[in-house]
Amino acid sequence: MSLTTSHFIPFDREDVWDWHTRTGAVVRLSPPFAPMTPIREASRLSDGTTVFSLPAGLRWVARHDLSGYRRGHRFTDVCVSAPLRALSNWRHVHTFADAPGGTIITDDVSTRVPGTALTGLFAYRQHQLFEDLKFLRRMAAFTPDELRDERGGAGPLTIAVTGSGGTVGRALCAQLTTAGHTVIRLRRGSSPTDASTRAWNPADPDPELLTGVDVLVHLAGEPLMGRFTEGHKRSIRTSRTAPTRYLADLVAASPTCHTMVCASAIGYYGHDRGDEVLTEAATGGAGFLAEVCREWERGCGPAADAGKRVVNIRTGIVLAGTGGVLPLLKMLFSAGLGGKFGDGSLWFSWIALDDLTDIYCRAVVDPALTGPVNATAPVPVRNGEMTEALASELNRPAFLQIPTLGPKLLLGSEGAEQIALANQRVTPAVLRELGHTFRYPTIGRALAHELGGEELLGSTGPRP
């Protein structure tokens, strides 16, 4: 069996090839709905090795075949790990050819795996590559002259990132490195294994932690999901407030670090504001998460007081196939247990994972972004609309009306109120004023991308 597919993208072949050579390309092109997680990327397309983890402790080892390599035009990978080598007989040839106005990419796969099982994976790869390259072109437009490279694009920066192992951090680091930046992962309780990692003690960070760093992106914090016991609430607060302030002190003192981009959440506005449209100018709300978000953002104060640019990314509900709420909802819907909460009227302010990482990437380089930024899709929906969209994408029923008791049993009364039953109509006013382009402005398109519902691009390709 085999699959051969070609598509056109409106970007120069050399730029497309260069993107594939960079660290992070494999992560960016790995579909979230496939049970394969990259754990090691090839250092070279000519003869390197990429390793994926699979369920049941299996490993998919893809070795690049030097005989199938032609720099700038073709590379080839084959599966060499037992028993998958014999089962799959996998050989994948990636070809890049010049075309008027862009590049034709051909994927030629020889394998025992049925071609129908591969169509969704390659559709995802095609759309992901096109959208990433399109964003890089947009990013060049809002990069200040002093940060441009010799070709007019966003010049390389050194960016330190906390929380790099989470769903958002993993995707963001890969997007930054494929954009040509250097990423230093700040990891808790671990000794650095190479120049790309540094040990970070949140309670007492090394004064030299940000040496040579241009931008700090701070994502780390205790996950919100879980019953809101006093211990869990204490961990949520303490993992965000003091560590953020200590990092802001380092940014303030750093001679090189000019920008601090820090995670926050739409919980800032309180858990129930009804139909009020919440822009960045809206007042803060009441409740535990609102208090935490205010303290979290205030923790960046030392950096702002020192004249450094500070951006607080108030994040909505992230739709990601690899983590967060979407895998849980998918499991419930697949079991026929999907449905809306109550009457479905609660506002659901969401953001696609790739749109969120786009916002972080823009915050890294765009001096126009400062202060609070709502990272939500331009079209918030009600819970009932989200339920219908997910049921349609999964082709599953959603006739149940889930009582509020369910979330309360899982998260406790306060946790359910603050997270699962939150009612926030948030809009990204700052980004709209800047003319920001969202990849997935509607929830249907976002779900199709994360759950494997996209179609292969044609030979005429997409429009830029």
C-alpha cells in the first residue's frame, strides 16, 4: 500500500527547506490526534534519527536514509525499530520542487499501513506547515527594524521559557525554534544537559539565570484542574505569585533581557460576568482565580518599573488535542456521554492552541504589545454551540443535558464554579485593534485541525 500526495504552497523552496531543517519541525508537524509523541528529533535530514513514543512503551524510530537525500530538494526516512519495522515497512520520501510563485511538496509513502489511515495525518501536516510559514511572513511585518535579519525577517533572539514541558510550552518552543530563534528551557530541579536548558529554582533563582537572554516567556504554574482543596488552591497561588516576582526582579536587573511575556488567564475577570463583553479594559472580578490572576500580573511589576516591556497573556480555554479539556471532552463524546452543561447558555471563551502560540510569538517581537492581552478567539460561543460543533466534528450524538452536579463532584463546588461552569464573554480587543490575524477564528475550524477533520490541500494550493 502507498500514499502519494502533492500540494503547492506560496513560499520559496529554500525557505521551506530551511524550515524543515530546524529543531522543532517534527513537533510542529506531529498531529495531536495520532498516538505518536516525538521525544528526539534528528539533528540532520541527511542521516539523522527521530524517535517517537507510542502506547504500550513502543518506540517508532525513523532513520534518515542518506541514499535518498539531495540537499534542498529531497530527504527520506524509514522505520527501523522492531517490531514496527516489519509491521509497517515504512519509507517516506519528502520532495521539494520549484514552482511559479512557490514550492510543490510531494510526500510519497510506501507502507503496509492503509492509505486511508494516513490521509488525516498528512492533511494536518500540510495545513500546519502552510499556516506556520504564513505566520512567519506576518511576523516579519510587525518586527521592528533593529530585530530584523538580513533577509527582512524576524532576526534570531535568545528566549528563555519556563513551563516548556507543558502542552503550550512544547508547541511554543517548537514554533520559536522553527522561526530561527534560540530557546533556553528553564527547568525546575534538573541539572542542565546542554546549552538549551538551565536549572531554575522558582523560590531562589540563580542571579545569572538570564545571562545572554533577550526575552523571558514565563508559562510555569500548578495546573488548575483538580478539586479545589485548600492544598490545591495554595499550590495554584504559590506556584505563580512569588516565582513570577523573582523572575521579574531578574528581568529588571538584566542588561540584555528587554521583554517579559507572562501567562495569565481570563479568570482575571471573575467566573460569571453574564453577557458583559470583557475587553482588556474591563475591571477585575471576584473569586479565587481572579485574585490569583491579579497577584500573578502584579508579580511582573519589578520588570515594568525598570522600563522593560511586559505582556500579560490572559488565556481562554485552550483547545488542544494533546492536553487540557479537549481530550476529556472527546472521550466523553466518543462514549456517547457528551452534552451541554445545563441549558447551554454559559459563555465559552476559547482559543486554538496554534493561535495561542502565535500570540506568544508576536508578544516576543512586537513592541506594540504591552500590558494585558486577551488570548481568546474573536468569536466566543456559548456552551451549547461548542457542544454542537464538537458533536458534529466527532460525528457523535450530544443530546444529554449534563447537570451541574457532575463538574462539582470532580472539581468541588468552588472548582466547578471557577472553571467548568465559568461564564465569561471575553473578546481580544487589543489584538483586534492591531489587525491580528487568527488561524482559526471559528470553533469548527479549530476542532477540525486538532481532531483530524481537515482535507488534503490540492496541487493548486492555498492562498497566502
